[in-house]
Amino acid sequence: MLHEDSHLSDRDLLLWADGELSPQRAAGLRQHLSACWTCRARMAEQERAIADFVQLYRRELDAQLPPADGPRALLRARIAERTALPGVGRSVWLNRMRPVRAATVLATLLLVTGAAIRIAQHGNHAAWNMGAMGAIPNVRLTPGATDPIGMQDVCSANVSTNDPAVPDPLKREVLREYGLHDVPGNAYEIDYLVTPQLGGAANIRNLWPQPSLHTVWNARVKDALEDRLHYLVCSGQLDLSTAQREISQDWVAAYKKYFRTDQPLHEHSGRTRFRASPAG
Amino acid sequence: MSDTPNDSTLDIRLLAAAARRHSAKPRLEDEIAELFDQWRGSLLRYLSTFGLSQHDGEEVVQEVFLSLFSHLQKGKARTNLRGWLFRVAHNLALKRRDAERKGMGIAADVDSLPHPALNPEEELASNQRQRRLSAILRALPEQDRRCLYLRAEGLRYREVGEVLGMSLGSVAASLERSLARFQRADKR
């Protein structure tokens, strides 16, 4: 039994406050504290020291913490990649991108963070822009992501003009992220925002469900823009990073700019080549 | 005989389906996502104390949860996942920091660690007392600082000890020593 004149040690006070004592010992300390103002005052000083430290520790960090949406989606996509059967739906592009995955993730996070800041600044937490029939992806979910590749890679004669197939688990993850459940398989195509032809990365931050042909600004029109930008980049008329930025920020605006038209050209709307992966 | 189910058969099927849905285990991916939401902030905060940038911290957190996915997928123990997460994050952060230092030719001097509360802008903006507290924190040995950080993230003494490889008594002694220094800040 502790008495008022024996007082508790700092260690006892700390262990008691942190709930690290046995119930029996804790009961003894509680009884002493109820009688001893000196020990309670010392415990208050200790609590103040804890509060000082916690304030110091958390002051700036909590305010700087970016939203979890992007990193969580990235984690889900990486888990989906791991659980996918090896080799299924994996293209030459994806195999080429394996060595630079860490850099891709970093680039993605940078873009995600930038997008989050843009959203925070404009107070725009609206979901996918259904008013535009989903022609433009939600910047929060699909800010675009690129691999660190150079002009030589982009303009090499060996580069495939077909986008790599998107693995099924990743497609499902993209649809889930956009809240699209039980949609017909031909209603959407999972498309790359920045095409791999221009260094676009094969990860969820660069993929979105693009509505099929019933919209004006559909996948075929975007294909035409991608070809145009690729030509301009490889003929030295446009910087690669500018092309990547413009197509990721607003590909419809980029189309209007580079084809000098407000509506898709007839020959582009009627194109037959398809590069995006059906969603279903 | 018709294949069309009558009402009672349909009811039974619906009930069975509902029961299956009700008893279905959550998918491991969803569980991981929930844990990610729960612990990402704490882990990022702790990782920043190693001097890692926010982007590096995010990448380490991704590695931690991918490891957790593999861990649980193999059917390994689910006890004390919080301690497990911090232990893996701690070890990955140490590796990354050491690799960066080797790459930059910097000696492993723990006391020269950048600390989020100690950047120049903050130093200027802080009042005198906060600067004094910052100086006290900076002067603590790294192990003592880590005990404080982990305890502030809600880890019990046993978990702190597991992350840092210390006994329970050493954790208690470390915390007591550090708090006593903070308490003396106002008595000088």
C-alpha cells in the first residue's frame, strides 16, 4: 500500500497513465492518487509534456497529408496485378514497362498529388462528369501517368501502334473505382488517357472507362488525336511533355486545338481501328 | 416438367443466396484497403521522421501493404497487425535511408536526421517555447525519439519494443527519460 509521504515515481505515473500496469498495481496507484495532490500535480506536468511532444510531432504533418483516394486505388491495382495470372493479357508494352515500374509509381503519385491539389483549390469534389457523357475522365481518379521514356522510344519504328491489352483484374478495378457495376461489356472501353505511344503508363491512374461509340467524343476520335500528337512529336513540331500534358488535362480541347475544329471530323468518327480494351 | 421455379422454391433460393452473401468473408483486397485507410496516415507520419519525402513515404506504405497482402494471403497470423505494419515500415525506411546515404556518401549519423518539426521556415515561425521543445527533441538519441513517435501513434509498450528491438523496461525508461527532459524545458 502506498502512502502520501512515499509518493509515486515518474515511471509509475507514466505506466499508470498508459495502462501498462497490472490491474492490482493500477488499483493501488489509483487509491494513492485520489489522496495525493502532489502526485496528481506531477502527473499533470507529465501530461503537459506529452501534449507538447504530440503537438510538435503532428503540427505540420497532418495538414500536409494528401487524400488517400489515389494511393488506395494504386494499391488495389497493384494487388490486382499480383493476383492476375502471369502472362495473361500482358503485352510487349507491359513487359517493357516492368523495369521502370517504381519510377512509374512515383510519377503517378506526383500526378495524383497535383490533381488532388487542383481539386482542393477549386473545391471540386464532383464525381465523374456524366454531363459530358464521361468523355473526359475524372481528374481525381485518372490524372494520367507516364513512364520515363524518351523520344527515341516514342518514335522508334518498332513501337506498336496498338495499345497494350489491359488485364481483366485491372479493368474491373477501373470500373469499380468509377462506380460502374454490372454495366454491359460493350458500354465502355478501358482506355489509356495518355496513350502508351506517347509514353503513357499501364497503371490505373492512366486508365478510365471511356463510353463506347454512342458519344460524339468517343474512343475513335481520341485515337485520331493520339496519331496526330505522335506525328507532331516525332516530326519535332511538338514537345513530348507538352503532348502528354495536353492529352491528360483535356483531350477534347487538345483535339479541337490540333485539328482546328469544334466537332470531330467526319473521317475520325467513322474510323474502324480500335485500340482500347472492351470493359467487359 | 417445367424448369420454372414456383414461388416457394424461388423464396428458398433467394434466402440461400442472401445467407451466402451474409456469411461471405470480405475479400482480402477489401480488408487490405480498409487497413490502408486506417493506418496510412500514421505510417506516413512515422516514415517522415526518417527524413523520407512524402513521395518516398507513400511508396514505402505501398510496399508495406503489398507485404501485408502476401502475409495474409499465405494464411499467416493476424494478431497484432498494427505492430506488424509499423515493424515492416520501420525496416523498409531504414533500408531506404541507408541506401540513400550510401548513394550520397553521407555517414550514418542519426542525430543529423531532418525532422519535420525542424525545417528552417518552421524554426522562424515558431515561438520561443516551441523552438526550445524542438531543440530538446533534436537532442534526444534516435532510439528515444522513435519510442516517442511510436507511442504517439498509439502503439503499446510491447509493440514499441517489438518494432525497435527493445525490452518493455527499456521502452518505459526511454519514455520516462524523454518526458522528463520536456518537463524541464519550462523550468530553465
